[in-house]
Amino acid sequence: MSFTNVIVKKATPPPISEAEAQVMQELWARSPQGADEIAATLGPRQGWQLATVKTLLNRLLHKGALTAERDGRRFLYAPAVPKDAWVADTGLSLIDKLFGGRLAPLVAQFASERKLKPEDVEALKALLKEQGHE
């Protein structure tokens, strides 16, 4: 049996709102954590109450972005989605929405807003060479 035609597709991370992303960032930095710990960190910074954090955690659980494990009378939450997978998917989604999936307009837009540093130009050249576009 040949496996040359088998395509393995990575699971796409669920869509995560900006508020949910704040919770995920906290859990990617340190997990597992309880809702009270997350609220203690994010509450003052975001102006959120414990109920808001619990709502966001519940949404993330239903999306499959988090796992929850009972710890006595509370739950400890941990990411079920690796940060790099979410960042990659979010970045590609943004490029698709804003630039039709094309990278050249993205780089052109960035370069028109901020001058590319020589090390950025060299990194882009190295990337092109690595991709076989010398």
C-alpha cells in the first residue's frame, strides 16, 4: 500500500475573538490556571470582573480551544490549541482577508508605512532564496 497520495491536514484552530485571545495569551504564558487566577491578572488590565472571565473561558471550552480539569471545587484551564498554530492560522486569515492571500501587497503596504531596515531586506532575500526564488 502506498501512502504517497495521502494528505494530512492539520486541524484549524477555532476562531478566537480579541477578548478570548487575551485569556489564551495568559494561559499560553502559564497554565493550568483557575478562573480566579486569570481574573486577578486580566481583571485590572482589561477592566473585567470574574464573571466576564468565566464567560470567556466557557466560550473557549465550547470552541475546543481549552481543556478543563476539576481541582476540588474549581476547574483548572489549559490551552488545547498550541499558540504557534493559532498565530499561523490568524496570520494567514488576515493575509487572506486584507490582501487576497498574496504576500507581495502585504510587504508593499508594510514598506510604505515603515522603512524596511537592512536586516529586514536581507531576511526577505534569504527567505526568497530558501523558497527557491533567487
